[in-house]
Amino acid sequence: MHDPLKDIETRLSKCENILEKIDLQNKFSWELRVNNIRQTLILAEEAYGAAVQIKHLNGMAESLRIQSFAHQVLENYDLSFQKAIEALGVYRKTENREGEDSILSFMFETLKKESEVHRISNEKLKKLNEEIKEKNRSILESIDYAKHIQESILPHSSSLKQYFNDSFVFFRPKDIISGDFFWLFEKENEILVAAVDCTGHGVSGALMSVVVNSILNQVTLNQWLPNPSFILNEVNHYLQRTLATHDDSGLRDSMDIAICSINKSKADLLFAGAHNSLYIVSEGNLTEYKGDAISIGNSASVKFSNHKVKIKKGDCLYIFTDGFADQKGGPHRKKFYYEPFRDLLLKNHTQSMVKQKIQLNIAMDEWMGENEQQIDDMLIVGIRI
């Protein structure tokens, strides 16, 4: 006849025999030790199930104690402590003080071992964090120096005020360095102003910005012609030659741009754009002049076109990249979009350009809130004639 109690005692006895072997760790490989522990867990769990069926408290307590020990060896400290607590509860029902004291002592040892493991882990994490901080510091130093180089090459926003006293350059790079940049060139009473958006942002965008700035300067110096569409066509050819790839994928580096040629004495403005537009607010009305729907660098055969506009004193001109309108925020994390952007410009156009820049900053801060991350570089150039 099957004896359930004898079955429990047999399983627990096998557990003890395995555990005695494990105590001689120096004679066993770690792999063999782990395999033995897993075998012990199986036997102890089966013994516990059998003990529960016949309500054998001592069998339940002993099988839980062995499970707790096995989990400790496997460094499953949460499970080990959980099984020890269950064993302690059963021992207290049996009034087995020796077993209760033993499990309490074991729980203390488990906590000590867990604490030691965490201490070692924390030391490793601390060392790793120090290494990461050092690498980050080195990277940031390099990027800060790259920013210094970029700023020394590109036109400074303050230079715009030499030609238009009431003006602003709103500039918010996503990272320390940017793919968006403001460009300015003056010759023979013709003032060229551009808002440029190069592929990418951060380091890749910044490298492109230096290349494109050099090309813009080269085009205007080599063949002076204050004609925005001609300049964009030439820049497109230069960019194709400078950054051409040798595979079948075609040119991957490109840029969007809005560029104006302004002659204040003649009250004439020529505008050309690659994807980007020009806004003019005159007598309380906003007019959009759209650029061609293609980026510079995407096709060698494209020809950009001009918009000729008569301007007068008091008109406000705005050229920009897509970062402001594309920024996500608000209660539903949507883009800001161009229509609210135009409304914002129209609402504040009677204020000085300095105050308009402040209003743009306030609007964007409120839109992004405290938790929203900036997704792209932002650039807006505002000029009052």
C-alpha cells in the first residue's frame, strides 16, 4: 500500500543527499552544481505538494526550507526570501522552535549574501557610470569646440541689424550644433538673406551647414548675380558635384532654403525657395510666396524660379525652416502647423521685431510645455523694411 508520508520523507532525503554533495563545491563544477540544485528544486516542490495533500506540516516546512536554500544558491534572492517566510509560517504552526530559529538564521544569511551581491553590482555600476561620464564629457567638449568653429564660419545673427535695424533671428538648435543656419551677403546695395535647413541636425547637420555656407559664398563671389533662382540653381550643381555618391542610390544629402535679394533703394525683392516659403505682412494682410516643391541636391536637372515683389516701408518679411511648424506639443501632442504660425506672425506684426521674437519664444515654450522634447532645429528670420 502506498504511504504518502514515506514518499515525502524519501524525496526530502534525496534532497538532503544532493545538498550534502553541493557542500563539497570544490569537487563539482558550477554547471554540475546548478544542475543538482535544479533537481533538488523539483524534488522539494513535489514533496511540498504531497505534504499539502495530507496536511503534513513538518514535510511542508522542510520542503519550503530546501526550496529557499536552492534559490539562494541560484542567487534568486527574492524567491529564496519568499520561500523562507512561507517556511517560517509553517514552523510556527508546528511549534518547532528549532526549525523556526534555523529558518530565521537562514533568512539573515540570505539578506547578507544579497547585500554583498548588490554591493558588488553597485561598485560595477559606479565604475561604469564614471566611464560613461568621462566619455560624455569628452564628446561634449568636442561638440562645444565644433560649435565654436561653426559659429566662427557662419554669419552671426547680429550682422543682420547692420542692414535692417528692426529685425530678428529666432534660432533654437535641437542639439548643441545645428543643421539650420542664417546666411547673409551684401554687394552693390543688394542684400541677400537666407534661412537654410540642411539634412539632419546635430553633428551631421552642422557638417552640412559648413559645406553649404561655403558653396553659397563661392557661388556669389565667383559670379555675382543678385538673383535667388540663379543662386539656387548654381548651389544645386555645386552640391551635386561636392557630395555625389558612387552608388545607384543617388545623392542623399540635401537642403531646403528660402532666399531673398532685397534692394531697399528700389523697393524691390526677389525670392526663390526650395520647399520653404516667404511670408510678407503688408497693411495687415499676410501673403505667402511658395518655394519650388523640391529640395536642393535631389535632382541635377531642376530649375528654380523667382517671385518678384514690390515692397514698401513698414512691410514685414519672414523666412524660416520647418522646425517651428513641425514641433509637437499641446494637449494632444500634435504639430504646431503653419496656419497657427501665420496667425501668430499676423497677430504680433505691429510690434517691434525684438518683441515679436519674444512672442515666438513664449508661444513655443507654452506649446512644448515642460515634458515635450524638441524634434528639429528651428530658425525664423524677421525683417521690417
